[in-house]
Amino acid sequence: MHVEDIARAFIAVLKTPADVVAGQAYNVGRTDENYMVGDIAKMVAETVPQGEVTFEPDAGPDKSSYRVDTDNFRATFGPGVIRWRLVNGISQLNDALSQCCPSPEEFEGPRFARLAHLNWLLSTGAADDSLRWAVDSETRAGMM
């Protein structure tokens, strides 16, 4: 579910008279957007250029059913509350992450990965072998 749809669902319930929603349980979403986890993974891989899906060879299929009927929500609140389709949300998230976030190499480097950062501190002499600061705070600030 897209967060915008969740917010609209909350607003729809709050704006509806209590005698209509009292005691009701609603599945929020789109009945036609029920997916298995593997299908979602494939959608992500198709949307993300460097995406790749692999399945554990010994993993068996999940026999659970997660089919959710959201028709009661749609009948009560109308079709305009839930607007996002999963594939569009995946695409939006991919676009946002590609614009704002570090590359995989940066993400796995010393800025974000603790072990890589510790190794960098050791290699630059900023930390000693006991991982204590080997330089003063002004020098550290210049190194970062």
C-alpha cells in the first residue's frame, strides 16, 4: 500500500458518520492487487535496472493464502480513495531513491557501513589499533 492511500483511507473513515463505520473491519487496498511475494520481487527487478531476483534452491513454496478482499472498503468509501497500483509505487520509490541516495558502492563504503568506516579510520591513522581516536577533533573534522 502506498502511504498516500493509507492516509486517504484514514481520512475517509474519520469523515464518515460513526454509525456507518462503527463495529466494521475493513481490508484497505485493491482486491485486484493481491500478489505473492515472488511476484512482487519480480516486479521490483523489472523496475530497478540493476535489480536481480534469486530464489533459494531449497526453499519450498509458501502454501499460505494472503488473498484479501477489499470490496467492503470500496463499497463504503468509493473507488477514489485507493489510487496507487503497486507497480507505480515501485517505480516512484525507485525514482526517488535514484535521485537522493548513494550508489551501491557509496552505500557499502566508509560513509554508511560501520566496518568499512572503522577500516578507513585505521588506514588514515585517525584511530589507533584499539579503535580510540588517534587525532584531535579538529584534525578529525578535516578528514571527514
